[in-house]
Amino acid sequence: MTLLSGTFARGGAAAAVSDDAWFRALLAVEAALARAAARTGLVPATAADAVTAACAHPERLDLATVVARAADAGNPVPPLVRVLQDAVGERDAGAVHVGATSQDVLDSALLLMARDAIAAVDADLAAAAETVAELARTHRDDVLAGRTLMQQALPTTFGLKAAGWLAGLDGARLRLAEVVAALPVQYGGAVGTLAASGGAGVALRAALAEELQLTSTAVPWFTVRLPVADLAGALGAAAGVVATVAVDVVLLAQTEVAEVAEVGEGRGGSSAMPHKRNPVAAVSARACARRAPGLVATLLSAMEQEHERAAGAWHSEWPTLTELLTTVGSAASWLAESLRGLRPDPARMAATAAAAAEGPLAGALAEALAPTLGKGAAHDAAAAAVREARDSGRPLAEVVATRTDVDVRAVLAAGRPDVGEAGAQVDAALAEHAALTEGRP
């Protein structure tokens, strides 16, 4: 636990890529490799059982030595292999690391950790999506001022805004699920030829993939880093969706707007201004998501790798993907909390939209008066009605409703906010979300 981990290492993803998780993943690969080697007849089953048993109890292994010597070896696998061999004894040591190279174990372990971390990310995205679906359902027809280029534009609904958030969150989940389902095992030996696997390397790779519940490949992906790039892209896209929802919450919660509020017990205060209630969860979600693009860029730039093993680019992936999973997981966790405490204010939204609708209503009044008064006089009469409304503090619609020289119902209808097919689109987004939810575990 560090000073900033409460903000930037929040949620289950951070725990899924901790140092302990790294060791568990590395040991899971070594244990699975021993079992796969036994299944293909390369080592005795008793030896594979011994390796599996040793890997199941990391607290009994000399992992301090692995940490101390990892930098000397360039990665933690060589010292881990020696520690495992010592743990199982000379008779069974041949079942440790059968035909493998360090990259086989590290790449496979990295993807195992990514799979676990993304499961945590998905849980938070799912929670956020469920909350947003309820917001869309509840506020389906609540009018909201639409804003483009940070300026009021035409009316929309809060339900449609929430439906947009929902589509983004569901889309991010689908993309992550597709990437996770295709994650491949890495196994190729020193340079990919499987020369150290006694002629059973291809079969061993398939067995290892089955043991780890990863996909198999026709050839190793040592320097063709598409699996890592796919993870980076899907995680970066998820971060972008989270950031968009979070910044909408921040903007709608501004004091001058106040169309939503983020409510959290004991959260949101200021050290200098006791009256403030800051949307801390949304702000934190945005802060975590903002870190993702740089990490994604690092992983994509590391795709260029030399020959059969990169000198540095491969190594740079380990902490970068770890941090990317952590920061996206933190962003998703914060967003889920922000949305749980979100309190929309439909009355405030309606008032803002109504104020913005004075122009269309005044125009409708002028158009209705023009046939009898002429365009100039009709314009002046409509302007006078606007002044009367403002001077009296009444809505313009109320002032128009008192007139006897126009068809009030027709004028009010012409000036009423037109939200088009917003409601139908909300219904469609909710139906898609329901289908996605029912089709997933």
C-alpha cells in the first residue's frame, strides 16, 4: 500500500497483477508445463506431480532468492527454475521447465494475469453498466439541454445520454471479452524450433494450452506481439469510454449546472473550502483513465522486436501492461462507485432546457402574430413577452398562455422541446444490454 494506491490501485485488477500474482502465474505455468510434459510422455507423472505440488505452495519456496537474482538473469524465470529444481530434488528436477525458454513462461504468465485482471475490470464495468441502464430506464424522457462544443445546442434527454454511456460500456466489455477468449499460450523453446522437446513440442504446446485454458498456435509468437497489442487496444478503448462518462458527470455536477450530484459518505470535501462537494469518484476515474493512452503507446511501440527475442522491447512490456491493467481497473472501479452515488436532478435539467427554449417559443409566438400584426410588430410583441417573463420571474410559456390573440396550444406546441426519437433509441440500447446480459455468465 502506497500513498497514492487508494486512488490509482483501486479495485480487483490491482491485486490481480501484484508481485504475489506474478509469482502465482509463473508457478502456474511451470506446473502446467510439467503436467503437459507428462501427458506427452516426456517426463514421469510422479515427477510432474512433484512439480505441481511444489508450485502449489509458494510460501515454501525460496522466492527471496528469485527476487534477488531476477535482475542478474534479465528476468525472474532462470532463478525461479533453479529454486523449483532444488525444491523437488534431483530425481524430479527434469520435470521442471521442460523444453522451455524464459519467454515461454513469462509470456504465458503475463497473459494469465491479464485474464484475471480483466475479469475484475469487467466486473466493475458490468456494475457501472447496470447502474447506467437503470438511469436510462428511469430518466428515459427527462428533457436535458444537449451541448455541443461546450455550448447549449438542442434539447435531448438524460435517458439518451445514459443510453450512450451504456452502449459504450457494453461495447468495451465485448471487446475485452473477445481479446481474452483468443489469448494464446507461448511455447517454442530457445528459438522457436522446439528442438529441446524430444519431437513432442507441438503436442506439448497444445497440452499446455489446454492446461492453462489458453488457445494454441501454429508457431510461437515471440516477436509478433499481436496478443499484447490487442490487450493494449481493448484496455485503452475501455479507458476512453470510462473517461467520457466520468467527464460528463464532472461537467453536469458543476455548481453552475448542477444537473447531477455525486453522493458519497465522507467523500468530496475540500481542505480549504468547507462548502464544497467535489465529485471525487468521477474525478478519480478520469485521472486513472488519463494514464492509459501513454501506456498503450508504449506497448504498441514495443511491437517492433528483433529476430527471435527482442533486446529490451519485450522486457518493457511486463511493467507497462501491469500498470495498464491496474490503471484501467482503477478507473472502472471508481466509475462504478461514482454512478452508484449519482443523483440526477430532472427539475434542474428541465429548467435549464426550458430557459434555452425561450428562443424557439418566442419565434413561434412571433410567427403566430405575424398574419395580424405584420412581421415587425409581431417581432416586437414577442420580444415584449420575453421581457415580461423575465421581469416577473415567470416562464415564457406561462406568459404566452395568458394571451387571447393567438392559438396558445399551437404556439406552445411549436415551441415545445423536440427530442426526436430519443425514447426509441433508449429502448433499443436497453434491449441490446438485456440481450448481452442474458448471453453472458
